[in-house]
Amino acid sequence: MFCFITKWMVSRSHDTGKPLSGLTARHIGRCGECSAFARATESLGAALRRDARELKRDGNNALNEKIISSLITERVRVPRRRFMPAPAFAAALLVVLITATVLFRTGPVSTPDPGVFPAIEVPGTMDTPDVLRNVTDIAVKVESPIETEMHSLERSVKSAAQSLLDGLDPKIKG
């Protein structure tokens, strides 16, 4: 486990450029595997720095030519999308037909004559107290939505409380 942590610390030291801690340096001195990892990491860093200097000295022309030549040889074929006129034509035709049907519908349109009014049937005599009594009876029978909701909530709470009481202790009587 200490070797894993030591290798991580060596890698981190090379990434950040900070020196190794004393504990890590002592472990590298005692452990052959960690010592070999530290040497390999150092040689890898030196090789990368050397390659970077050579790349800068050669210039970017060689690299650019390699990239451009690889792009030219790898032509990617993009499949062409075919235009499908049949579905578009069918949809447009459907819209035109529906519009024409709505605009030019044929059929009898019942419009009353301007001077003729439909007959309204009214009973001959109306007993006013009976009508008012019927209206008040209907108003008493109609329950408001708030009252309905309150009754529903009250039943739900009573049911939940009874369920809890039944499940708590058999000795408790409700």
C-alpha cells in the first residue's frame, strides 16, 4: 500500500515540479520497486523534454505536413440525404383538402328569418312560493367544494388514526 502512495507522490512531484517529501525519498531509498519507478519517471520526463526541443527546432512544418497528408488521404464520405417529395406532397395535399372542405362545405345552414322568432312555451300560471321553495331545497342539497374536501379530509384522518391505533398495541381500545 505504501508503494502505491509513493508512486503517486513521485508522479505528482514530476507533474508539479515540486521536490519529493522526506518520507517519500526515504521509501524510494529502501524499496527497489519504487526506486525503479522513480528512475523510469525521471528518464521519461527527460526524453519528453528532449523530444520537445527537437520538435521546436525542426519547426511545425513537418508536423503540419503529416497532419495535412493524413487528412487528404482519409476522405470521409458523407451520405447524401435524398429529398422525399411524396410525404411532403401528401401532407400539403391533406392540408389543402381540409381547408377546402371547411371553406366550401355544402349543406343546409339553418338561419332563422329576421322577422320570425321561435316559440317559447311558458306555463299559464306560476305559483311563486312553490318555485322559491324548490330553489331553496336545491340550494340546501348542493354542497360547496370546500365542504366536500373538508369531509373527505376528515374521513381520511379518522381512518389513518384508527389504522395507527389498531397497529400500535392490541391492548389499547379505541
